[in-house]
Amino acid sequence: MARSKQSLLPKQKRMFFQVGEQLRLARLRRRLSAERVAERAGIARSTLALIEKGSSSSSIETLFRILAVLGLEKDFLAIAKDDELGRRLEDAKLTSPRKRAPKRKTKRTKSQSVKKKTDEP
């Protein structure tokens, strides 16, 4: 069965476009040609052009290679580093009072009750 590709929301598309634009500007600030960056990253120049235009069809590995060529690979570690929403959700769970499970009632077996009767003088 073929996997269907889900389309991105407009906000997500804008984010891809912004990432592509930032990569292009970083490349230009370093005065590197698209051909040179693509060659060093081991990808086709057309792939780099698509990424710089905001295409979402490339892999994370390709993005990482481009960042490495530009000397920005440490920026890759910043993805989801400060998960503000996740931390608030976690804190909310920690601050709410936990309900304890009820104590178990132990049942005496026949051997335990017989022992007590025989122990008595």
C-alpha cells in the first residue's frame, strides 16, 4: 500500500520558506556559490535551490549537510531544545496532588490463623 503524503499547513510552509531564506543568506554572507555548497554537501545544485526556496521534500540529513558546510551544524541541536509547552505540561502534572492507591487488605490464610491459636498458652 502506498503511503499518502500529507500536505503542510500554510504556517508550516512559511516556516520552510523562512529556513530556506536563512540558509541562502548564510551562504551569501560567506560568499559561497550555490554550486560550491552543493558540491561540499554532496547534493545537486538543484536540490540546494529547492531547499533555499522552501521546499519540504528534502531529508533532515541533507539539511544537516548544508548546515555543516556553512559551519552552522550546532544550530541543528537547537531544534526543540527549549520546549516551553512541554515543560508547562510536565510542571502541571507535577504540581497536581497525586492520588494514592488504596491500601491492600491482607487476607489471613488458614495456616496463619491456626498458628496464632497454637502459639497462645
